[in-house]
Amino acid sequence: MSPTIRWSAAMLLATTSLAAWSAPRALVAADSRIAFAVKQMGVEVTGQFERFDAQIDLDTDDPTASTASVTVDIGSLTTGDADADAVALDTPWLNRSAFPQATFTSHAVRRVAQDRFEATGTLAIRGEPREITVPFETAAQADGSTVVRGSFSVRRADFGIGGGEWNEGDLVDNEVPVRFSLRLAAP
């Protein structure tokens, strides 16, 4: 293959890849995950949310025009321990009956490096909105889909999670790391 044809093919591939990002992509829920970890009396407890939706429109040419919105069904929390799940979903923790969803809505997205971005927006848990910045990276897959991965921490006291005597962080850490991997379908 001549250098001109290789260069043209590379440019066509790059343009197609960038153009694919300029429209919203459907979430592939079966290949996506939102997980968390919390330490209770020094022992790590991990879990995940099994039901959530994400609307991500990432414009790689102009990241400032991008938007992201994620809605999590609080009742889909699972740690693998039914008793722990029941406690976490009850008052004073997540209180799923009063607050069935947690949401994140971006209001600014910026590129920090090639395929690495930050989304700043409002995270609302238990009806308490807080501004956070979520770093994430993108990875194109061979099938044309894209995986968006990132992590951030939630200070549970900021959202009234585990209020009262549980707010101190002596028994249950206040910092809750959250990791996500969202597969977006090919355009």
C-alpha cells in the first residue's frame, strides 16, 4: 500500500471515529457497570447497582458541547448479602422509598488529554444536590462501540447517607469510592 493510500485510510478512519462521537450513543446495559466500595469497621463491602440508564453525547471536536446524564435505580443496589442490602436501602441510609433514584447531570465537559475528559455536574442522592467533577476516559472497541470508564468518591455525609450517629465515619467510612464502566453502542 502506498504512503498516500495509507495516510488517506488513516484520515478516513480518524474522521469516522470522531464523527461517530458527535451523536448520542445508546447504553449497552448488559456490558455496563456502576460499582461502589465502603469500609465498615475496617472491612471492605463492595456492591453495585444493577439498573441504571445513561445518556451520553460526547462531541470530541468540541467537548464543551457534550452532555452526560445518568439515572440510577437505588432499589437495584446489591452487595451479595440480602441483609446488608435491606439496611443500605432503608432509612437512615439510602432511603429508597423516599428517594428511589440518584442522578448525575453534567453542565460542563472538558478534555484533559487524548481520550480523557472531566464532566462537572450535579450529583443528587437522597434529594441532596452537590456539584462534583467526574474524570473519565474513552476507549473505542473493535465492534465500533465505545467504553467510558471512570471513578470518583462520594462523601456520604454530604448527602445525608447514614445520618445521626453514622455520620462520624468511625464505623462506616465517609468516603465511598464509585467506579463505572459504560459501554455505548456503535453509531
